[in-house]
Amino acid sequence: MLVTKLLLIVETFADYLGTKWDFETQKAWLDAYSLITLIMLEGAKEPEAYLGGELTFYEWLDLYGESTPETQEMISNTTHFKYRNYKENS
């Protein structure tokens, strides 16, 4: 599946750039994509090695969001952050 997506990306770049897309440009994109994929897969296997063992509050929000009432309650209890209902207070 990753290979198919990579091929579609490369094909799209080649179509868009036309004659500006050459072997060196393709190789650079393939190398970059391969490196990014490798780092992401390694990070998925061993997140502690890449995250230093803990997430900051903002990193956690980026990863998991805060949309459910249960998540908001957990955040409030853990961080002492209080959500406000601005509609009720206005």
C-alpha cells in the first residue's frame, strides 16, 4: 500500500512538473519519502525512543484531540485546566 501511494505521488509530481521532473529530482523525492517512512515506522514500533518517554500537554492534544466530554474531564482533572461554556457566560 505504501509503495502504491509513493508511486502515485511520484507520478503526480512527474505529470505536474513535466520536463522539470528529472532523474535527480525523482531520486531525491524517493530518498526523502523512504527516510520519512522509515522514521515513522520505527517511531510506531518504539514511540518512547522518539518521544523521550512522555508527551507534553500540547503534543498529546495534537495526537488525541479533546473533543469528547470524557477527554475534557480527564484533561481538567489531570492539568487543572477548566473548560468554560462561553455561551452560558455571555
